[in-house]
Amino acid sequence: MAPDSVLHHCNGVSLDLEALYRLIDELRADEAALVHDPELNALLDPLRGHLPIRVVCGVRGCRRQISYWGLPVRGSPGWSPPALRGRGFRRFEQPKPEVETGYVAGTRPNPVAGAMVMFGHNGPRKPNLWKNRIPANQLGPQPPFPYDVWSLPPVMPQNVMLANPEGVRGYRKEFACLRRGCPGRYPLTNSTMLRMVVRAIANDWPEIMLPDGLQPPAK
């Protein structure tokens, strides 16, 4: 059996990766349906809650960081920070963190599709900065790990959404290397990114290299 064909005891669950890969391949013809598929999302659950994977450029001699990718987690939707005091501001109701409302990624106000790969240019905060010095009673509900240490910033100019042939945006993306003179440009579907993220988490890779999504060779 191939080394990554079965993932043993991921969050206490043994997972058949080959079955997961086959399901992704079967569903990839309809990317919009894939991200909400109940069977696929159930199979992905043991892989959630992992720190995002660093993604680097595969052009020879480059290896520059392009993005970080991760999976949504189960939990409450994003919370609104306590409103500032003063004229023109009002306090927003906070969602209850113990209530199960689907899949979330950070502090976004709405649930996200469970099989949609999340991406951001910056990675998680360093471990020595994870401890929050603000008293818990002064904070609103925090998003689940890893989104309490990984903030998803606005999409960077080099990471763009592409329209599917039918005009639906969000399921195809293009990642471009920012290194001056580097030709690295990588148009990818969500299903391709999902396959790469699953393999990286299963094999405990800290980073992957485009365009194939494999572990980079040792420097």
C-alpha cells in the first residue's frame, strides 16, 4: 500500500485517503456541488483544525512563498468585535460559540462551504505570539483553531479569482509569484487545491510546491 494511501489516527480517526481522492475526482466536474457534498465534508473532518500549509513557487531557483492554504473548520460563524464606544457606533450581537452552525474560517460573518480551500498571503502568527494577553472577559468569542492564530486578509493582487466557463466565480483561482522576473503563474481549481491540501496534511508536510503540490526537495 502506498505510504499516503491510508492516514492512521488523524484526530483519532483512520482515514482511507485513496477513497477520499476518488471522491474528489468524481465530484470535480461540478465544483459548486463539490464544496457542499455531505460525504466529502464528512471525510474531510479528521483533517480539519490543522495549521495552514505554506505554498511556494515551483519555478527552478525561485521557491518564493505564494500563499497559505487551509480547510474550514466546524463551528459558529465569525463574530463581530465589540463595537467602539462613541457616537455613530453600535454594539453587535455576538454569536454563541457553543452553537454548531456549519463550517467557518476566521471571523467571516457567514458560514463557508466545508470543502472550499481557504487561502491567504500571510501565514499564522508565530507560536510565541499565540498567547493572548488580553483578559478573556474583554474579548468576544474567538474563532476555532487555527483561525484564532491565522487571520485571512483581503485577497492579494497576485491571487485572483477566475470565472468558471459558466461564469461562476470562486472555484477557480490563479496564484502568481511576486518575485521580480519570475514567470510562475498557477491557475488552479478548488478541487485541485483540495487534493494538494489533503495530501500535505496527511503526510505532515509544512509546505508544498506548485504546480504539482508535492513536498519541495531539500535545499
